Amino acid sequence: AQKVTQAQTEISVVEKEDVTLDCVYETRDTTYYLFWYKQPPSGELVFLIRRNSFDEQNEISGRYSWNFQKSTSSFNFTITASQVVDSAVYFCALSEAAYNDYKLSFGAGTTVTVRA
Amino acid sequence: DTGVSQDPRHKITKRGQNVTFRCDPISEHNRLYWYRQTLGQGPEFLTYFQNEAQLEKSRLLSDRFSAERPKGSFSTLEIQRTEQGDSAMYLCASSLVAGRRVSENIQYFGAGTRLSVL
């Protein structure tokens, strides 16, 4: 079963618009970690954020912000005032602590295109 | 700290040939993971090492695939008798896991090796 669902396949915005990426996850584990990674055209996955299941505080880092809601099993990501350099594929991922392997289960990704 | 390095970046091979990829993790990281990513999909877990021990292999890893991490440093992923279905991006990631404390357990990825099997 798919553990991480990113329903939006592609989002296209004009520069300076805000864009929100949805992520819904599924797990029976009580201790887990949620991640967002960015994959620019160069191919390397760039780590953006990690949240653990016990910390539901929202977080802001510059133009990026994340909204974690356990009640709806969602971990959404917003880019404020988007820029062309934000164009990339963004992946949400889940890591479950139960077996100590901490392998990542990724969603299918959302391609963000920011037009000048 | 030079990050995770993967070599080669691109590999084109003919069906039936063997290929080997290399991954150099971040030096102090004890865990090393391999993932495979096909077009339009997120990466899928293949296998991981804790130091030199290979602790888990996905069902995606057929008998034609083998991975090693001698001395707990760099790792190699070999695919024997390649098939067209093996065409994908192979990603390596490393992390530091210290006992039950997972404060450092963030996986950092290399740029990947893109394999094309003709």
C-alpha cells in the first residue's frame, strides 16, 4: 500500500505567487519521521526538512513553511513568493522507527514550475 | 565535507552486460542506502548497510543485483546480465544513526547514476 500520497502531479505558477504542496501519509507506527526533499533538474535530492511524529509545531524557514497535522495525516509544504529557482520536483517521504531501518518511503513527487 | 559522491553519473550499456556503480558516503556516516528511481516516480528503497553489514534487501533487488560495502566505507552496486527494465536512476544516500538516538538520522543523497540499458 502506498504510504505517502502526493495528489498533485504538476503545479505551474507565475513568479511571486504562493504554492502549496500536499502530502498525506499512512502509518501504524507511533514514532515516525516526515521529510521533504527537492530534486532540481541536476537530479540530486536536496534535504529540506524533517519532522518527528511528536512535534506538530509548524515551521518556517525563509520562504518555506510546513504544516504538520496528525489528525489528518498531512504534512503540507508552502513556498511563499515563489521564484524561478524553486522549479523542481518536490518529494514528501516517511520513515518509520519500528524496525530501526529508517528507510524512506517516498511519494510520487510534485513537479513545480515557476514562470517568470 | 564533500557530500555523497556517485560514479559514474551516466552509464549506457547493452542488454546482458554487467555494470557496477560506486557510492562514497559522507565520511562519518555509518549508514548507507541505495534507492532506485524510475521516470516520474519517487525513489524506491533497495538495500542498506550499517557500517559493512548489509541489513536489509528489498524484494525489488533480484538475484542479479548485489551490493557491498567493504570496510564500511564506499559501497558498490552491481547489476549482472542487465535488462531493459533496469534502466533507472540509482541513488545513494548516507546518514548517521547513533544507537536509538535518531537526532542525526537524515539521509543525504548523491546526484545518482543514470543507467540506460539498450
